[in-house]
Amino acid sequence: MSNEYRVYPVDPEEGAQLKIRKKVPIDRIICLLLEGYEVFIECDRRTAHYIKRRISGELGVQVESYPSIYRGMDGYVFKISIVKQLLDELSKGNH
């Protein structure tokens, strides 16, 4: 097992397809969450973690994310954790 990346010459006949990074529509996601919707995003675990952290930080509330399949697509569902917020408020009121 080598600790180097494998290198492949690109066949000029085949070429290499460039991958385009998709922009995450954070504002749109936040609007939908605040309207009470659960939001599905076709993304990987790493992107889901970024989205969850970013939205939680901007809203100042706990956002939950779950790996899901929606309409045949793999991704994550995001929602605002109302139960967590209620429990936090109740615990603040008891102290």
C-alpha cells in the first residue's frame, strides 16, 4: 500500500469531465425552514454537515439533519428541532 495518490495519464480521445461545485442556497433553505417545511437536499455527508452548521449558526437554533432518500435521490433532510428548543426553554425556566 502506497502513501501516494495514483496518477493516470488522460487519454486525449476520452478527455476528463470537469466537476462543477454546486452553490448551496442557504437563504432559500432558511426561508423554507422558517416557514415550517422540512427541506431535502441531494448532497453528501460532508456538505450536509456544512449546511447544518451554517444554518444553525445563522438562525441561532438547533437544526437537525438526517440521511434520506427522496424521489429516488440520496441526500439529507433538514428541519428545525422544535423539541430541542422547547426542552431548552423549559430547563431555563426551571432554574
